[in-house]
Amino acid sequence: ISRNCQILSDGGQLFESFLAAELFIKSNPCYTNSDIKKIHNCMKEKSNSRRQSLEIWDENTNLPDGWRSRIINGKNIKRIFLSPNGAQFTCGRTALLHMIQEEYEQDEIDKLRCAMASEGWEQSDKLPQGWMIKETSSKNSGKISSNCKII
């Protein structure tokens, strides 16, 4: 069953999507940037709620409490992570970065680090504490990306 949202304006106009409501607000001078932010926040909240209710997520005891994951088969097989509040992450590294930035408990962070083994990440006593390594076949081998983040 697909769950979509309809949005009803203060003037009674019905919008079949957040995008349609946003375009209306942007084209109407009586609305402010604050109103646009409200639409975005509402859309994010509804998307997170919808994601959490989908039954495609696997409960996994190897993940931190409340976290779920699923496997996507495409050109490459990927594991997607879902946080307890419905935020979705396209890999364990971005989920880990989120947990560090949001100051999760260290034992929960360590649990995710262990779960990242399914993506090829390894911990090694030959690396500093908390560091991980992964072998890749990337064409960018030896280069640093412009959006590199240290975790």
C-alpha cells in the first residue's frame, strides 16, 4: 500500500505533493522563507515516518538499538541503514559519521563499527584506535576526494 500526502492550504487549495505546495509558496509573495523551511521540515518528518513504517527493513541484533538495515540489489549490492528517528544512510560510513556527530554512546558507535564488516570494513591493531580499513578497486586510488571527512 502506497502512502502519499495531500496538503491543504489556508485558502483551501489542495496539493497532491510537497513539491506542488512548495512551488505554490515560492510563487506567492505573501509567504516567507520561513514557510518554505516549514514545508521542507514537514516533508522530512513525513518521509522519515513513512520509511520507519515500511516492512522492508531488517531488525538486526548486530546493529545499535533501534537501527535497521536492508540490502539493495542493483549494479552493486548495497546495505542501507535506518536510524531510530527514520533518517536513512546509504552506507555504514555515513551512518557512523552521523552517530559520531550526534554524540551517540560509544558502545552504540562501536556496535555499528562491527556491523560495517559486512561492507568490507576492518579494524586492525596496526591502525590507531577506532580507525578502520577497507580494500577498494576504485579508479581514484591514491587520491583524496574534495569532500573527504575524517571519522
